[in-house]
Amino acid sequence: MLEMLSAQAAFVNSEFIPWILRLVMMGLGLSLTLADFKRVIVFPKAATVGLVAQLVGLPLAAFILALVFNAPPAIAVGLVILAACPSGATANAYTFASRADVPLCVTLSAITSVVTVFTIPFLINLALRIFALEGQMAQLPILNMLLNLMTFTLIPLILGMLIRYFFSDFSERAVEPIRKVVLYIMMLVLLLGVVSSYEVLFENIATVAGLVVTMNILTMAMGFGVAKLFKLPLTQVITITFEVGVQNLALSFAITFNILQRPDLAVAGLVYAVVMPATALGFVSIARRLLAKQDGEAEAIA
């Protein structure tokens, strides 16, 4: 019975996750304008710090942790895929809940959504070579993967922005319902992912749990520490913490379940989906206290 459910869940994942990701990206596009991309000029230091931490620091941390933990090849490659898919709508939600810098968060999410289309194939190929994953994926056809990622991310993003431009009133009304629908669908996808990969998940849970928890805490600490090092305002420090520490699960699942058709590579992402909300919500509470303390000190000085 469990094997039959696993096969059905795998089929649903492979067929529906790409459309869920397209819906996520269209929803992000509905909330964007060209001004969001131009904000890099307004926040040059914050945007540079955030982008470097996401596009360089995250994959580097994944490679190092996979080697230190001596993770099995499928787990190691899956961790790199997860790290190669930074931020997304979830990071925006946590930033909003923390009362941090939402415009900066949206700007970073928009730029990484474009840039990672080109960086993800490179990082996956590098992981395949370093960790020597067995099977048919010794080398990925970069061009085919690039085209797939464009259809999953860039095209829906641009379509959402065009709808926002031509139908602004409709866009403002549609953004929040789409976010709620996506949240519930992602919960269903997580459940189906667990069912479809239950054997690999159970076999590797001990190794994966420690690795993923370390990855999650380390990346959040990296975002916070780097932003503090460059003396950014507290709201931007909090924003970059979420941007670096919260990954785009919809995109990572689309890559593992659909593009690569390797559910075993999704195990790190599935465990991360359980771990990340706890750490992110914990930091929301910390962030609010830090901002309240800052406001109190400012009032006392005034």
C-alpha cells in the first residue's frame, strides 16, 4: 500500500510542482515593478552584500558542509541544489512579519530569481563532479536545464510583471490570495514529497537531519553576521538574514522531482522544509525584540 501511494505521490509531484512554481513566480511578478530592480542603486551596499551572500556564500557553505559531514552523494548534491535556490516568497513573508526592510527583500528576491537561472546548472554540474553521484547524471545538458528553468521562473515572473503593469488594480487584489493558495499547496507538496521519497528519507534521516539543521542555522548566522560586519541598518540586517537563511523550496523541488526526475535528491529539501519554519519563526521573535529595543533607545535619546 505504501509503495503504491509513493508511486502516485511521485507522479503528482512530477506533474504539478512545475505549475506550482510557475504560480509562485507569477505571484512574485504581480508584486514587482521595474523600480524594484532599480532599487539596487538605492541600496547599493545592502544589495551587494545580500547578493554575494546568497549567490556565493550559500553554495560554498553547502559544499563545505557536505564534505565535512561526509554526506552520501545524493544527499550532498541535494544540499547544493537547495543552497543554489535562495530566497523566494517565503523570505518575503518572514521579513514582513519581522517589520524589516520589505522593499530590499523584494528587490533581492527579484534579482536572484533572474540570476539563479544561469547559476543553478553550473552549481549542479560542479556538485555532480565533486560528489561523483552514481546513475545517469554524470553531466547535465546545461542548455536544456537553462531553458527549463526559464519556463519555470523567468517567463512566469515576466508575465506577472506585465499583468501588474497593464492591470494594476487586479494585481493588487490577486497577490495576497495567490500567496495563501501557494502556501497551502506547498504544504501538500511537502507531504507528497515525504510519501514519494519515504524509503530514502528513512534511510538517511539521521545524517540529513544534523546536516540540514547545521546548514539552516549557519546560513542564517552568515546572513546576520555579514550584514552586521558591513554596518547595515538593523532592518536590512534582518532582511538579509532571511534572504540568506530561507531557501526557495518550490524551485528546488521542481529541479529534483521534475527536471532531474530524482526524488532521492529532494531528501535534504524535505527535511529542510520541516526545520526551517521553526528557526525562521524563532528569528522573527528575536528580530522584533531587537527592533523594539532599538526604537526604545532612540526614543530615550530623543
